[in-house]
Amino acid sequence: MKEAFHIISDGSCDLSPELAREKNITVVPFYVSFDGEHYLKENVEIGIRDFYGQMVDRKGVYPTSSMPSVQDYADAFLPFARAGVPVICICITTKFSGSMQSALNARAMVQEDYPQAEIAVIDSAVDTVLQGLYVLEAAQLRDHGASYAAAVQRLEELKHTGRIFFTVGSMEYLQHGGRIGKVAALAGGILDIRPIITLKQGEIFPSGIDRGRKRSVKKVLDLLLDHLQKGGLPIDHYSLTVGYGYDQAEGAAFRDQAVAALREKGYPIDTLPIFQIGATIGVHTGPHPLGFGIIEKAVRPE
């Protein structure tokens, strides 16, 4: 049966290749480099585990990422333009990358040959595992029979509800990327201070600091609980995931801690999905980001 529309996302969505295939989602990869010259396609030419392994093993080497090219997007759009299948393309927040501009340029290029091609390019206003949740909500709309136009409208309504709450293993990579100053990074290292960060509506906001991994992780969990309380919706009206970097065991333990805390607060939840944060954001956070992505569901439970 012909799709009502096809979903494409840039690689910032951090969906595993297996999940993307299962949900019939096309991912246009970002690129990552450890020497600033040779760039590899994430999840195609370099796996996420290998990426983090190199970060851990090559101390003092700071990888960089590069957005998909116009041609990368054009190659993804063309088969659907030829087949007459509308496309919804979801891109990382424009505050972090020019990926969306590449997609817009590719759309214009494709529509020169296929002027009837329907290609909606959406600024998700989010990134990483939260973008993954947003993309999966687009798939839910498609699979529940939403039309192309209705899905685009609902996704635009939805994106402002997304939040990421997370912390990092150290300030080293934030300092190298210019996110914080050298003095703050040095003080953070001496005092073992970790930042707690919220992302909403495409921008990063500081949400406090704490000493040590255990305390900073607890503060991230407190931010999630506070968000749920203020939102006032049943938990099954949200799509929620844990995001981790290099250490899968730590991510799983954090997931179990979160489930226990949610149940203690009266939320009827048995488990949470857990996604690995990819290279697009990992180059800025270092190998040990840990936190939550949460967004309201596109199709609410009856």
C-alpha cells in the first residue's frame, strides 16, 4: 500500500538503524571526524560505539561533526518525488546546525525537476534522543492514518512541548567547544562540579550545578519530576526516554532509578526506552551525557 507520506530525518535524531528500518524512516547521516579532514558518515562508516570508544581511548582528541550536504538530502528526496509520495523531513534545531538549510536547498533543487513534489521541511527545535521521539511521533501519525497536511500541522503544534534534561561527565568538552569559559571549566574540574542543562524550543538553558555524578544525575531526575507535575497530564500522554552516551550500564541503571522514582510519585510505569546519544551532540558533551527526552504524544491515548 502506498504511504500517505514518508518520514525523513537528519542523523541528529539518534534512532538506531534497526529502529529506523522497523518504522520505515529514512535517516540522512551527519558526519564525524577525529582529525578535521576525514569525515565519516555516522552509523554508516562509523558506529556510535566506536565513536565513543575513540573519545575515551584518545584523551585530548576532540572530534567534530558536519551536517548532511544538499546532495545528501536530494538523494533522499528524489525517490519519493519520482513516486509521488509526500515527504516530511525533520531537522535538528537551526540554533545548532545548518542542516535544515541543506534540506531546504535540496527541496528547491528537486522541485526544479519535480515541481509537484510535496516536501515539508520542519525545524524540530530539538535534537538527539528528543528529536528521535519527535520523529517517532511523526511515524505514529502516519500509522494512525493522518494525512500529510494534518501530520505537518500536528507536528508544528507538538514541538514546543519537547524538553531535554541532562548532565555531562565533565566540563572539558563544553569548554573546548566554547560553551563555557576556561576559568569555569578549571573550577569545575577542581571542585568536581557538573552542569545540569535543559533544552527547550531549540535553545540550551542552564538549570543549575552540583558536585559529583550522583548528585547531578539526581538533579536531572528532579527536573523531570517537576516538569511532569507542572504539566499536569497523565504520564501516558508523554513520550519519554532515557539518553546515555558511552556507558550503557550506567544508562540502564539510571533508567531503573527513574522508573522507581516515577512509581513512587504515583506514575503507573513499568519501564522506559533507552536510546544512545549519537555523535552529533556527543562531540559537544563528551562521552558521558546522561538525561531524559520528553515530549507530548501526537496521538493521545483514548
